[in-house]
Amino acid sequence: MEITTVRTPGLGDSTYVVVHEGQALVVDPQRDIDRFMFILSETNAELRYVLETHIHNDYVSGGRELAAITGAELVLPAAGAVKFDHLPAFHNEDIESGSWSIRPIHTPGHTPEHLSYVAIVEDEPVALFSGGSLLVGSAGRPDLLGMDRARTLAHLQYLSVNRLARFPDEVGLFPTHGAGSFCTSTVAGAHTSTIGQEKRSNPVLQYDDRESFIKDQLAGLQPFPKYYAYMGPSNLAGPDPIPPLQLPELGLAQIEAATVVDIRPAETYATGHLPGSIGIPFSDQVGVWAGWVLPFDAEIVLVAERGQDVDEVHRQFARIGFDHVQGVVYDLPPTIELVSYETLRIGDFLEQMEAGLIQQVIDVRAPNEWDEGHLDGSELRYVPDLFADTAGIDPSKTAWLLCGTGHRSTVAAGALERDGLEPAVLVGHGVTDVLKHLGTIG
């Protein structure tokens, strides 16, 4: 059996293309299915099934389109009750695929309908595709459907991960969520593993009782992007195919009604950008941050430097259902009025701190990062929280925004400018670096 992992680092997710004796299946495909079609074309295998482990909350599924294009059967948990044709999968009712079969295992917890799928070859389990149930070093978080259901789902997750741990040690573990995903309850580790390795090292399998597991699952939960609220309903109804991923070049006169996302480097954006634009420097998480701080499916225009991979950014937007990216603007004319703010590298920042010139520090990292260490006198205001409310920031003082590298601080600067505040950003370094220089941490 050959299993190809297709990672989407910005979302922290994996899709699997599985081939055995000329037949193939794909597990949890994202919306840009061209990646999986290419792998399948290289194998010459017949795609028999497209498997979905659950109704996804972090991306728009490509399962429906992939099955339609290839003629494969689309398999979803029967309890998901989606609104389009599919093959419903039931617990322990094998799905045959020639000389091998797929066994659905009901593993609720991340979502109520969640299934894991076990590949069975010659009556022996070989590979377990666990979706958002048992992960490498973690488990899928139980709160995405609301805290009023989180305790019940955490209880179910306890039963599910221990059910999966009963498979033989040598069975491979291939979860959908992993490092970088907001769908994990704690920090996930590597992308794949084995049941034996997880039994030895995964904290979620070390609890002696259910209540301790539930308490810890619910204790360390971190915020998740607001666009998640739209993914479940979209995947339940049946998402549309991905839009064409080619962006026209636009002039400034064509972007008046759009939300402008500037993907240029942080210091370039700070030097001069369009009033009202949001700086999200290019990375594999441009789409995630846009989905976190912008209205869902906003009309978007990108501002970019020539040579930046705007098609990749467009793809990231499409993965989370932002289908109205109108085009891209290059080469901002020197004749137009731009907005700017101050940036400093760490040496100059430390000098200004020692001179008493840094009077207001806003830490825009996540709450768990703050808990691990922060600057005395700083204020925690996570980036998404600033876009909801900047109240309490002193307008008479420059607000120095600090994160890990300056990336998230650049995003946060747009929220402050929107409300008439004066941001400034530490770039290239972050809070941990400052603490090390101050001797606060080793």
C-alpha cells in the first residue's frame, strides 16, 4: 500500500492519496483538487472512493467535486446528513475495494458525526485515517460547535481515542489535523505516526479516568478563526467548485469598493501603504489571517510586489471560501498619498526601551504565548481581538505592537489605523527575543 501525504502547512492539515493494487482512495481533500488529480494521474490507479472523516470546520471540502470529476464514490459519515448525494458510511460496515476494504469507525468528539477509516488488507488493519480524532501527540478539539456542547464532545473524544488505541501497535496513524492546525486541542506533533508510538507518547492516551481527560481538554483551548463559523454550513450544503485561480492586474481606480489586503513585506508595508488597507505579509497563512480579521467572503484586492506568488495567496483564500478576490495591484504610484508608521529592529527597540521612549506596548500574540512569558507593563490584545475592539489603547502614545516576528503585529496595525491610533511595529524579532536580551528568560 502506497500512501502519499499532501500537506497544507498554512492550515496544518493533511490529505492522503492511498493506492493499492491499482485502486485508489483520497481522504479529506481540500478544495484545490488539482494537487490530488496530479498525484492520481502519476499512479494510473482507479480512484474508487473519496472519504470524508467529518464535516470540516477549517476549510471548504473538495470531496464533492473530486468525486464528480473522477466518477468515484463520495463517502461521508451517515450521521452528517449532508444535503447532497453520497455513500453514507456506518460504523463497522466495511466498504469493499477489490482485494482490500475500508472499515469506518465511529469516533465522535471533534464533531458528533466523526468517522475514522481503517484500511484492511488480507483481513488485517494496515492504516488508520483518524481525521480530527486521535492526532499525533494530541486530539481534535471538542469546542468548535460551541462551548455548550464541548463537555459532551470531550467525553466522546475520550472514548474515541481510546477505542482507536486498541488497534495493533504497528498500524499506521494518518490524521487530517496536525501541527499548525487550530483544530487540535493542544500542540500537535509530527504529521503521521503509529498506534504503538502514540500509546507510548501521546498525552491524551495517558489518563487514568475520563474526568481528568475532559478537564484538560477543555482547559487549554485557544481561540480559533472566525471564518470557521462558515465552513461547516458550506460543507453541509455542498460547496461549489473552486473559482479560477488567475488574477488580473488592476489599476487603483478599479478598487474603490474593495477590501485591500497588502501582502508585501512588513517593512515595505510600513513605509507606505494605501489608507484603509490591511497588511498581511506573504506567508502560508495569509488566507487564515484574512479569514480571521476580515468579513467573510469580502470583496478583496491584493497589493503585491512583482514576483510575489499571488496565485498561491488566491488559492489560500479559495480554500476557506473567500471567492471574491478581484485582482492585484502592483507598483503603487509615488504621486498618491500613502500611510506609514515607524518600525524598529531589536537593537534600536531595546535602546529606546532603556531610554524610556517606549511607553505603550501591546502584545498581540495568542493567550498561551502570553502565559509563557511577556514584558512587564505590556498589555495582551490578541490580533483578532483588536479588530473587534481597540478601546483602552491610549491615543496620546504610540502603540508598539509586538508578536513573534512582526508578522502578526503588521496585521494588527491595520486595526489601530482604522480607529485613528498610531501603531509602530518591532520587526524581525518578537517578545521572546526581547525577554532574552533583558535576561528575563534563558
